[in-house]
Amino acid sequence: MPGEDTAPDDALLAQRRAAFPAWEPRRIVHDDGDVIAVDKPAGVPSQAATERPDDVPARLRAFLEGRGEEATLGIHQRLDQETSGLLLYARRKAMNPPLARAFEGRQVEKGYVAAVVGWRGGSRTLRDRLAPARGGGTRVLGPKERARNAREAVTHVELRARRGTRALLALRIETGRTHQIRAQLAHAGAPVVGDAAYGGEAAPRLMLHAERLRLAHPAGGHTLALEVPPPPLFDTWLAGDGRESLDDALARALGRRHGLAHAAAEAEPTTCFRAVDFGDGLGAVRVDVFDRWAVLHDYGDAPPDLATALVTRGFAGVYLKRRPKKASDADIATLAPPEPVAGVPAPAPLLVREDGLRFALRLGEGLSPGLFLVQRGARRRVRAAAAGRRVLNLFAFTGPFTVAALAGGAAEATSVDVSAPALVRLRDNAARNDRRTGDVVQEDAFAFLTRAARRGERWDLVICDPPTFATTKKRRWTSGRGWVELARLCFAVTARGGEALLSSNDRRLSRQAFRKFVHEGARSARRELASLRDLAPGRDVRPAFGR
């Protein structure tokens, strides 16, 4: 077991190429050797991504190189990540100067389509002054408002179709300000549908599409007119349906995770990630990927053909975990069938990697395979902060945080969980990474913390990731205000100058309420917090609309 090789095999890498292609040929709209135009899917960044290089240029270069072609791309245009539509790139260096002059000199006609609610009247021109908004985004300035960095924005709006309060608008922009269309339409009382940042109504995606580009060709000077109609969802939304085909929604969700999917080929590979989340337009459903298998968490309205669609896209098998609001009367075999509902079974255990670390999972046992993917970023934080420190991992489960801390060079690690089987798997995971487990304590976390605080024990890094509900013989834990007492106990055993990582998976608990309870816990423990920061979720985590 120690030192075992769990490097991704050829079957896994082939599955990633099939399910997560670098680029779809149908999305190349024009390519004449001088310039190339593509239809960008919603959700794919058009400039360098923060987590992995999986933006449009990176993917398009990989696709062109795969065809044995020169992959030089000159970038002169961008779209918001959630906007779909036309992007134009230079394919030869000689094309860069004339394209730069055209885009910077406003010699490119840009046309968009937006789905909105609340547009009054017909066609008109929006002329506003825009400035950066506090906390990000863009705001429209009032008539007498002054801002040093204000810039004019001009958008010509044509009413294309209307049905009740819903409308499709054709837009032509003279200027190219950040979030120009979104901010101006919101200010006019008709925010883009699917735009939570500017008050738009809920939708499977941001309903903004770059439809047209018209400019003088940088090589010959002739008119280059490009057009890509908006996806079918725009028309179905206008008709009052707003539903999207399973294939389209799943393709967009998987496209968002392209970089993570291909992290399987990195030097420190990651072979597990979330492929579908609540905000991906497929309903209250999550799909987690472990090696070549998928685990489908159904919270009540998963598309009936989703498991089959995942297998069709190359996944070896799909396991189902039903998560009804009240599951007290259902047995575990009903909620979590031990066999896949589509495809073939996974090995038991199934070995996966996260940033090079090894974990053994059992996809057919219980509601959790043994690794909560939403915590990938938090485990990175622990790994980076653990060197030379005493680490306490509460509600340790199968030990992913303990493994991360040990891999980061923790001086000591103490892991606490009430479940004996979970702690057996914790020891197994530590051994698979050639790590000694340190102290492993089978005990209720509250009892452990109370005794440790009374003895004056302290840890430099305290990790607390409890379930939303938990019951032992002596205690019943419920998230919410229960966090005040739990945070108090955690801070009571955190050393001066130390860190506490507190995590909630309670969908009912807002970020603001969680922070409030943590502050209350600190005051109750008579500890002063030097800072309280939120850890940003990974790019594969997408909360439900507006959260």
C-alpha cells in the first residue's frame, strides 16, 4: 500500500478527452488562416482562468495543435464568462496591428441579444456614465453624480420580440465598458435574465449572447460579417418555458470543468471533482466525478435520463444517492443503491487523487463515498498552512484534512471522530500517502473539546467541518445557532496566533448568519479575531441562483 502507484491510466485520460473535449469543431464559425472566429459557450472564461489555464484561447490552441496546425492566437476581444457568442482572434502575428486598430478605434460593429423582463416601450438608445461599483461590478452614475473614473457608455436597443413582461432585445454597443449591457439594462429597469449580480430573474444561465461582428478584414479590407444566432433556450424562455435540453445543459456544465477534468494528466494529478452543481441548470442535482465513475446526488428533481447521458458521454458507471428532505423512513439501500444505476461497477476501493494525494473510496457504500469535493480549496489551505504546526481535525471522517495537513509538514496531527469505521478509513488513507496518522481519537467532538479546553491544551491549526445534523448517545447537534457553542469551543483550544478553519455545509445557513455565529462564539470564548475571511469555492462549485 505505501508508495502504491495510482497514476491515471490510459482509460481515464481517454475518458477525459471524450467527455471534456478541448473544443467542439462546430463552434468554429470562421477560419481563413488570417483570423478565426468561434462561438464561445456560456460559462467558459474568455481570458486566463485563476485555477487552471482552461479559458477559450487555451482550449482553442489545444484543439488546433491536436489537428497539427499552428496555434498562434492574437487576442483583442473578450466576453464575460457567462456570456456566449462570437469571439474573433488573429491567426497570424501580422493581423494583430490592424485588428487592434479596429477594436480600439470602435471600427467593429458588435451586436448582442439579451433576454430581459421589464423592458418598457420599443427601441431606444441608452446613454449613461459608468463607474466601478464598490465590491466589484459596474454602476450607472446619476445625472449630478461625479466620479473620477467615470466613462461614457452608449448602447442602441431594438425590441426584437415581446411576450407579456418578457422581451428579447437586440443591442449594438458603441463603447465596450465592463458589464456595459448588464449595468445599463438593469438601470433601465430590465436586467438581463439569469444575472444575479444585477437583479435579473432566475434562469439556467446568463441570457446574454454576442450575436454579430462586422468589420473590415485585416488582410484584404473587405467586409467580414459574422453571425451566430442565440441558443434555442432564448426562444423557449420567451415562449414561457425556460427549460433547456438535457444535452445542452450537461454540455455547458461539463464545459465549465474542462480544466479540472484534465488535471488528471498533471504532475500532481486530480482525478475527482464536481461536474454538476445546483447552479448549472439541471435542477436540484449534483454530480461528483471520481476517476472514470460519477456519483449522482438527487435532491428531488434530477432529469430522468441524466445517468444514461453521463454513461453516453464516456463515464464508466453512475451511482445514485437520493437525498430527500426527510429520509428518516427510508433505509440506506433505498437511498444509496450499492450497484450503479447505469454502466459498470467501480472497484472497491476505488483509488483517486487530489493534488497528488491518494484517497480510497467506496462508491456503493452509504451516502458519501468518503471525500467531500467541495473542500478541495480548504484542504489546499490546510496543506499550505500546516508546516511545523500542531493540527487538530474535528469531525475528521475518513481523514482528508488530516492527510493534507500531514502532507504539508504538520508537526503533530490529532484527528477526532465518533465513528470507528471512519477512523479505520482515515488510517488507511494516511498509509496510502506514506504518512503516520498521529493521534486518532474516537470520541464526540464536543466532549473532546470540553476536556481539552479544561486541560489547557492548544493547537496551532484547528479544523472543524461538522455535518448539518449529528446524533450521539449524549448529544444532538444541529447547525444554525448551534455554531455559537461549537465555535466557542474551537477558539478555546486555538493557540494565540493560530488559525481555525470552520466550515458549514448547511444550505439553509447564509454566509452572513454563519459569520455572525462565529463572531458570537469568539466573544463567548473571550478571544479576539485578527481577521475573519471567507475561502472562495472552487470553479466546479456553483451555488443555486442568487445565493
